[in-house]
Amino acid sequence: MSDLDKLFKRLDVLLDRVEKVIPGPAEISTEPGYCAYRWSPEGLEGIAQFDRVDQAELLHLERQKNLLFKNTAQFLDGKVANNALLWGARGTGKSSLIKAQLSEFEERGLCIVEIPKSATGQLFDIIRTLASDGRKFIVYLDDLSFEANDDSYKALKACLEGSLQPQPDNVIIYATSNRRHLMPESMQDNLDSTMVDGQLHPSDSIEEKISLSDRFGLWLSFHPFTQDQYLAVVEQAVQARGMKLSDEASTESIRFATQRGSRSGRIAVQFAAYWESLQ
């Protein structure tokens, strides 16, 4: 065996070892038989038992429900529909409303693919695969936000608009965020803005930050509940556990929310679990 052959043999062994430590790119494919998927380093994984949310359980979100359900129905009908950004206070039902789309439209063939923020750089490849599947997909990006030095948002911008590869007709993007513009905003951004002939010209940094959220055609805002709205959700959550909302429970639920600095559906459900544990 020549020295060159020995070298190639040693390189093959070395490559085999490297591949065991650093696996190749994940396979992107949609396994049939599922309507809910999650992206992981191994690829798209089917979710057999997804979190079913009944829209009737989402109280005080009538406007948001009507607009998003109408948008999803138009998408399934092959009509014009918008990518949607659901933004606002934490625990107010943003993620639950997107999950409710699957519960409502599963029988019409709707599928949802949950993509973590860390995989936004692979959105083009994922969406290309979904386009060849033929079914209707919501790409679900939960709790989405980007820091100032994070360039991964550019891949999402290009997927929404601006790329030579158009968004396929069978894919729509729904995202949730606590930030209206998905990126941090600073006082310096406003100070860098200028006035020209009496007109305000936003700074380049503001324009860059707004340009991402601006590519979502449908914006839905979610705000903290009033006390009456919060108590109504508490009552529903308590009754779902086979209990009644007594005066004592009502008073304790307000104290429970005050301690957490928020009145929301999430806090109401957490209180119901807490109250049941005391019975």
C-alpha cells in the first residue's frame, strides 16, 4: 500500500470519528399521520398528543379570536391571508389562540409546525419542504424576540418578504411575542431621529427594528386583564376543576395575582391549581 493510500485510509477513519461527534444536517421531512410537528435538531418530529385548546375557553379575546380565525379560514380556502403577529402582555392567551386554530381546523386538513427561535436560520429549508407536502401549514414561532446583536432575525425577514423565494400558498406564519417590534428599543434610537422641514424622520435603527414586525400583515394586541375580567377567568378555571368560586377564593385569587404583578389567564389557571391543592 502506497503512502498516499495510507493517508486516505487514515482520513476516512478520522472523518468517521468526526461524524459521530458532529452529526450531519438534520433531515427535514413531514412524517405522515400527524397534524402537529415540532422542529428539533433531528428534524421535524410528529406530535401525537398536541395541546388542544377550545376557543370557548379563551375569555375576553373576542376581537382577536374573530380576526385570527377568519384569517385562518381564508388561508384554508385558498384566499388571501396574512402572516400574523400576536404581541402583548405575558400570559394573556397569545399562544393558546394559535393552538386553538389547530383544534378548530384540524378536520379541514390544517397542520402546525412549531419552530424554536434557534432554528429561524433554517426557515427557508423548512418552508421549502412544507411547500412540497401539499397540506396547509401554520409555521408557529412562539415567544419570539431578538436582541440587538442577534442577526438571526434577518432570515425571518426574508421569509416574510424580500426574498426571491416567495412564501408558498400552503404556508403561513403565526408568531407570538411580548415585544411589539420583536426587538429591543432604546431611548438613543429616538434621540437619533431628526426633524426635516417639520417632519419627523425616524433613525435608521428604528427603521430597521420596525421593518421586521411591519412584514406581518395582521397585528393582534393583547393587554392585561381588568380585575373583573381576571375574576371571570378564575371562575372558569376553578369550575373546570369541579369547584365553586367562593368569596374566600375570589379574595385569595386577587392576592395571588398581586403577588405576581400580573392579571392574566395564565395566572388564573395557576391559581385554580393552587386553590385545589388547599382543599
